[in-house]
Amino acid sequence: MPELAEDLSTTLQLQADRLSESALSSWESTLVRLREAVAAGVDASQMKAQQLAQRGDREVNPVSANAPDHRR
């Protein structure tokens, strides 16, 4: 009976180790995807901020770069 308990304990420990490795790998993969998503969000936010800033510049100075300059 003690041998059976020891075998069962060893088997359970091996299964727990495999599960832990699998869970760790899954978490690492999740963290990689999360980092990529955050980086994409930061990039998108910066682009949007630049677009809004440019739009604000045009509203303050609506003269287009293509329009002739009639100032003399």
C-alpha cells in the first residue's frame, strides 16, 4: 500500500508540474499578446493626437498650403 501511495504521489506531482508548465507557457503567451495590444493602442493614440493637433492647427490657420498667398 505505501508503494501505491508513493506512485500516486509521484504521478500527481508530475501532472501538477506539467500543468504548471502549460499554465506558465499560456500566461507568457497572453502577456506577449497583451504587450503587443498595448503598444498598438499607444501608437494609435499618438497618431490620433497628431491628427487632432493638425486639425487644430488648420482651424487656427485655415489658409491651405496650396492656396496662393495674396498678402503684400
